[in-house]
Amino acid sequence: MTAQADVGYQARQHGRWQWSEAAFWVLVLACVFLFPSRYLIMTEIVRLALFALSLDLILGYAGIVSLGHAAFFGVGAYCAGLLALHGIINEPVIALVVAGLAAMAVGFLTSFLVIRGADLTRLMVTLGIALLLEALAERFSNITGGTDGLQGIEMQPILGLFAFDMFGRTGLFYTLAVLFLLFLLARRVVHSPFGLSLRAIRNNPLRAAAIGIPVNRRLIAIYTLSAFYAGIAGALFTQTTALASLDVFAFERSADLMLMLVIGGTGYLYGGLIGAVVFKILQELFSTITPQYWQFWIGLVLVVMVLVGRARIHRWALFVPNLIIRQVAGRKAVVALTDNEAP
Amino acid sequence: MTSILTNLFDGVAYGMLLFVLACGLAVTLGLMNFVNLAHGAFAMAGGYVCAVLVNQSGWPFFVALPLAFVASAAIGVVLERSLYRHLYARSHLDQVLFSVGLVFMSVAAVDYVMGSSRIFIKLPAVLEGQIDVFGVGVGRYRLMIIVICGLLTAGLQLVLARTRFGSRLRAAVDDPRAASGLGINVPQVFALTFAFGCGLAGLGGALSAEILGLDPYFPLKFMIYFLIVVTVGGSSSITGPFLASLLLGIADVAGKYYVPKMGPFVIYTLMIVILIWRPNGLFGRTATR
């Protein structure tokens, strides 16, 4: 077997659906049916998961650290809100796609700014873009509703069939379906040759360029795609809550997002999904202890995670699952570490 | 004409203040390559120490100012020794996460202890009102800020360029390994510098309570300003950040005065344009990594 074929074989092996993945989605679906009284919070988790997934695409696969991912979330949210409010596009699914495309356009335009410079410049530029958009939304408060936000958004039934109900049942299934579809797409993308080239860029941009990968074009592409995902997440936010206010652009949103992704682990797509669940549970827990000051505990979690080391924490978290899997499937089988943490 | 001069004066005072607030960050971020988003938290600490001393304990303002410096520097050195130093070699992502965590903690903690409303520091009568210089109204408080910050800047430049400690710091930053090979205690130099930077931030925080407003969200609100000063100014010397903060101060004041509707828009656009045009800052040298 030649070396090249070997690489291809490995990549295809990685790209295959595994039992654990199927189990994950079955578990998700089971949760939806098991806790009918928790629709709203589950919708929120699913939405956050999609948002975290979009950050994972650029952070975990392309290594772009962004502090302003809320920018695209906000664009999507406002776009969906405005479309529904003024009755331009009444059908939620089409509005969703349009909102995603709007965020994608913003992402494409700003990606040229992001690919310039190293980490620090990127941090600044992404943060700056989010703040800029926030300032813009505040400036044009006649359109965006300013700090009060867009009010009186009424959503039409999805596809003309499923009306949003007050328990959030439709909203949850809708959000979950969108998440699953976009997850499939993301999974396809990251296991494609394109996705592999992104990983090469993340690990060493210079070498990647030397073996003929067009680094900048790949980064622009994935950044744009990620903006699309974030825009969809934002649009889902507006559609399921019938709200859009200035805080969609807030820095805290970007920071929380990063925390979510880091809790779950970057670079294997499920990180954002798991992270969103853990984050939401932590948030609920902390706000029952100290309603006003839950941010303190979130901050503490961040600090501790970094000091202990993200890789180490994930290894501890996987200890029990690995033990079980080894019992069932033999000594060598383990749940894979995320690939930038593997030794 | 006078309004232009007054604005210019206010802008310079604002810029000077930003420089004192941010120059500690210029060292940690620009020179030590550590992304410390929590820098504003040290400034806030200094501001609150000063406020408590002046308002509640009745200390004179000019005694409380140096104490704000000392308090922030003390917090800085403790945190540097206990937490920050473990993270110098980590990735930028880790540093960002860590410092964002610190910001969240400081915001919530101050909110819990001091309440969430904006606080003011009682100023001595000497600093209130304006004096007239050739028909231009000059606020006394701002004049004091310019004097203090100007002296500090000159002092810093001298220390960095002329003293033994300054040359040690520059050596430690340029090449830590070679520097420690020459017998320079690099961790100690870094710790001292970090503490001094935090102290300056604390002093700046105390001075800025009057102008920028002091509330628990200070570190979040002004984070971007500090970052702008450092990234736009570059990191080759302190002259870069100094000029950048003057530019930022003047642009912000002028922007708010002449195009109030655009709000902070001017600043962010300016920053993005400069960063695109020169990714290493206006006065920066080519980054090594």
C-alpha cells in the first residue's frame, strides 16, 4: 500500500459513521421525548449547540480564534426578525435560509480582514467587527428597535403546516431538525479533502502553503461557511423566541460561546453539542445558587479549566466511558480524544 | 476655534489617561506576547480602592492615588506569581479563555461587593472648575491628568531606555533564553514589570473614575480601547502606544463632539482600517510570530 493510499484509507476510516455517533443522536432524540416539560430549555441548548458548532468549524478545524462570533449570530437574528416583522418572507424556513445567507455575505466580506495578520490581529478584528455591528444596530435604532429590540414579531407556520405553539414543541423539533441537517453537512465538509486541508493549515500554515494548499482561499471558505451557521443559529433564536435585541451582538455571547466549545472540546464537531448541554446545565445550576452573580462561577470554570489543562480534563471525563468500552470491545478500543489533543 | 482647542485639550487628556491605563498591557501583550484581556480588571480595582478610601474613609484624594497604584500592583504581583506565570507558554486561546474568566469573576465580584451603579470619587476643590488659558477653557482635573500622565510617560521612557532594569527587561523580552543565560532573572523581571503595569492601570482607573465612569462593567467596556492602543501602537517601544492612545483619545472626543450620532463607530472603523493597513500596528516592527 502506498503512503498516499494509506492516508486516504485513514481519512475514510475517520469519516465513517461510528456506533457512538448513532448512539449520541438516539440519546438526543430520547431526551426530546422523555422531558416534554423542558421544551424551551432544550430548544435553547440545541440553538447554542448549532452556534458552538459554527465556532468549532473555524476554531477547531482552521485554528482561527474569534472573539466576535456573535456578529454573525446578530446579523442572522436581526435579519430573520426584520423579515418576519415586515412580512417580507413569511415562511420561516425560507427566511431562515435568507438570514443565513445574509450572515454568510457579512462573513465573506469580513473574512478578508480576518485572514490578514496573526492571532492577535484576528482577535482584535473579529472583536472589532462585532462591536462595530453593535454600534451600527444602536445607531439605526429606527430599524433595529435599539435597546428595546424588535417587538411584535409573529411567526407563520413552518412550511405552512406546523404552527409554533406556546409550549415550544414545534420550535424544538424545528431547531433540532435544522441542527441535524447542518451537522450532517458539517460532518461531510470536515471529512472531505477540503476539511483535511483545513487541518493541515491549522497545524502549520507555512507547510500547508508549501505543499500547495491555497491557505487564504480555504480560510475564507470555512470562515464564510461558519458565518452561515452562526447566522442560522441567530435566525433560529429570533424565530423561536420572537425576540431580537442589541444583546445578540454582545461580547458576553461570544465569550460564553467560546467557553461552551472549550468545555466540549474542539475539533471533533460533537464538542460544541456536548459543551452546550454542559454549559446550560452549569448556568442553570449557578443561577439557582446566586441568581445575579452566576457569571462569577462561569469565570471560575474558565480559569480552572485553563489552569488544569483542557486536554487533562477531557481525559478525566472520558475515563469512565473508556473503561466501559474496553470491557465491551477489547483493550485497544477507546473513545477518541479530540484530534488536536491526542498525544 | 476655541471649541476645537478645548476638544483637542480634552482629547489629549483622554488619550494620556488611556495610555496610563493601557501601557501595562503594552508590555504584557506587546512584549511578553500574553493576551491579557483582564487588564481592565486591575484598573477597576485601583479605581474602587481609591473610591473607598476617599469616599468612605475620608482620605485625601492625592494620598489615595498612590495607594490605588500600590493596591493594583499588589494584586498584580500575587496573580502573576500564582496564576499568570503558568500560562506564558500556552496558546493564545488558553490565554484568552483564562483572562476572560478573570474578567467575568472580577465583574461579578465587584458587583456583589460594591453594587452595580456607577460610583464617583469626591474630588478636592482645587481640581474642580476650569481655568482660562488665552480664552480657552481648560478643565483643572484634565490639566492634572495631563501633567501626571506626561510625567509618568517621560519617566517610563527614561526607565526603559536608560536604567539597568530597562535594559534587562528589553533583553528578557527579546530573547528570554539568552537573557537568563546572561544571569538575568527573567521570571523576576517579568513579575516586576507585570506588577508595575497593573499598578499603572490601577492609577489610571482611579484617575478615570471622573472621566470614563467607574462601574463593575469597566473591564468589559474599555477592554477594546486598551487592545486598540496596544495593537495599533505596536510593541517596539512605548512611543507607539503613546501616540496611538493620543490619536484614539482625540479621535474619540472629536467623533463624539462632531458626529455624535455615529457614536463609537469612528473608533472601531479607524481601528479596523489601521489593522488591515498595517497588521503589526502603526509603529510596530515585524512580529516574530
